[in-house]
Amino acid sequence: MEELEYYNKFEDSLQREMIKLCNSLGVLDSVLLNSEDIDLKWGDYADEYMADAIEQINDYPEVAIAWAAYMGMAVAKWWDADWKKKRNNGYKMFYGPKGFDDMDDYIVEKILGFPLNSIEARQIVGVTYSMAQQAINIIRKEQIEFGTSKAFYVLSRTVKVMYRVGAAIQLRRMGYKMEKMNLS
């Protein structure tokens, strides 16, 4: 029970920090845009993503963490474009020609529709890299022993947050926003 509380607090705190960072970078407002459809889809991808991420975490920690944000962006794009058709897309639909290794480029170019040398693509790269660096710094402050179950669960919560924030960034890019409603 104590461990679950720790992971929940870590996830909440990390999400707040990512929102603050993205707000300062101008890609999010101070709220996390979301959709239950998009959030639930992470459950379909999490196991396969974690298998790929764990292989990369030692040599390419930014990749292991950041690619989840790209996936969130892709799912948000699918959700907006044609969710009935795209909601059953499997995990491998994110893969580029080199599989996991070029997932970022594939998502940016083929799913989001931005040429890799475009301003939009460079912005996405900059934001996701900044987010990954911030997440790594937060994880390091936790002083978690490498290779432990705690390290695995913290990584799992981290990539889940990255996915959600990536989706929120894409939703905002497509014009979605939160507005107060006057119910009277």
C-alpha cells in the first residue's frame, strides 16, 4: 500500500512538472487536455512499449522516455481524425522502418504529417527532449537503485505521463482547449 501511494505521488508530481515545463515552452496551457479514449489506449500499448524502452534505457534514456510522448501525439491525431477506424491500431503502427529506433521520425512525418526539417518537427523534438531531460532529472533526485522493481515502476509511471502530456500537446495543437462553462 505504501509503495502504491509512493508511485501515485510520483506520477502526480511528475505530471505537474511536465505541464509546468510545457507551459513555459508555450505548447500547453496550465491544464492537461485529455480524452478518456486516448488515456485508455495507453493500456493497450504499455507492455510492448516498456519492453522496447527497457532495452534502450541504459544507452539512450531520453529515447526510452521521450518516445512515449510521440505515441501520445499520434493517438491524439488518430482520435481527432477518425477514431472509429484508428482506435484498433496496434503498437507496431508507430514503428518506422527501423522499428522502435526511428519511431519518433515516423510519427512526426507519417502520422502527424510534418516534414522532418520543418519548424513544427524541430519544435516537437525540442519539447520532447526537454521533457525527457526533466523527467530524468526528477528520477535521479529520487535516488532509486538501478535495476530494481522500484526503478521499473518509476519508469512505467514516467512513460505513462509522457504519453498523456504528448497527447495533450497534440490536442492543443489541433485547437482543443478547456473553457469554463456558465451553467446558469
